[in-house]
Amino acid sequence: MTDTSARQHRPVTALTRSLPPWSLLAAGAVAGGLLGGTYGLVRTPQYTATSYVVAVPTQKSDTATALGFAQAYGRVAPQLAVLGDAQVWAGVPVSTLRESVRTATSPDAPMVSVTATSSRPDLAADMADAVARALTRHAADTEDATRVELQQFARAVEPAEPSSASARVTGLVGASAGGLLGGLAVLVRPRRAAETGGRHASVPGPAVAADAHGQL
């Protein structure tokens, strides 16, 4: 490093060391909060709707069998055979259904939940109901073999509020992350200063070097 660049670097370093530790925490929290809040404002809100179907045993079956087939239907729902029929009722491509629809089952109840997410609340409900309808129709084709009937338990309700995080929430998350980074900077700064001071102190001054040469 040249003398000119060293002189330019010293004021910045001195100013950084002179700042109180809490200033880095505050700066990080403010910057993170602004970034997180901006992201929450510009991001398109997402809406989520869920439809439910239930596996019902026929006269030649039992509840345990229905529970087992409910688990199986939950795994079959995202398959192309089901989504291919659902796209007709939902009015969206299969690729959109595959990306937007998720299914879940319960180990205690013979029920399958079909959840869809979209930037439009009405489309989220339509996609969830379309996949649930297609799934019940596929189950009806094999009812004689499985001895289990799949019925729609509850239709999806058009959501009134977005399920994605609001700008306030993203702002709080950003502020927390920024404060954490600021805290790490506070921990690193004294260590660097101590290492720099130690290296400077290890270099002998001219007077010490002259005395040592005189003694020799």
C-alpha cells in the first residue's frame, strides 16, 4: 500500500473505530428493515385455498383399508393422469397445477387435503376443487377393486386475504437479519483492531535498534 492510499484509508478506519458499537446494530437493522419491507411491497401476493376429500369404506371393507387407500390417493393426486383431467376444469395447464398444487394426508383420518396457491384467490379455489374432483373420479374407476369410495368432504373456499407474508412481516424479518449482521460486525471489529495494534507494536523503533547495535 502506498503512502497516499494509506493516508486515505486512515480517516475511514479511524471513523469506523470511533463509532459506538450500537451504531452498527442500528444501521444493519434499518437497512434490513427497508430491504425486507420493499420486497414485501413489490412482491405479488399469493392466495391459498384447500379442498378436502375423504375415503369411505364400502360394505365389503373397513376403516383401516380406507385409511390406507387415503394415503395412496394422496400420493397419486400429483400424477399426470389426475392433473390431466383437472386442467380441463381449472382452465390452466398441467405444469401450473404441478407447481401450484400440494396434497397432504393424515395418519389418523382417511382424508386427503388438496391445497392450491395462486396470485388470484378465485383461481386458487378452482385449482384445488378441480384436482379434488379429478381424484374422486379416478378413485371411482377402481372402487370395485379397492372397495373404498372417495367423496368430496369440503369444497375450497375462495380466500379473502393473501397467505404470503405482508410487507410488515418481511420488514421485521429483514430488520432482524440486518441487526444480526450488525452484531457480527461489532464482534469482528475489536478483533481486527487488536490484531492490527499487535502487528504495529512488534516492530522495533529506531532508538531500540540503535541501542542494540551499540551494545554489539
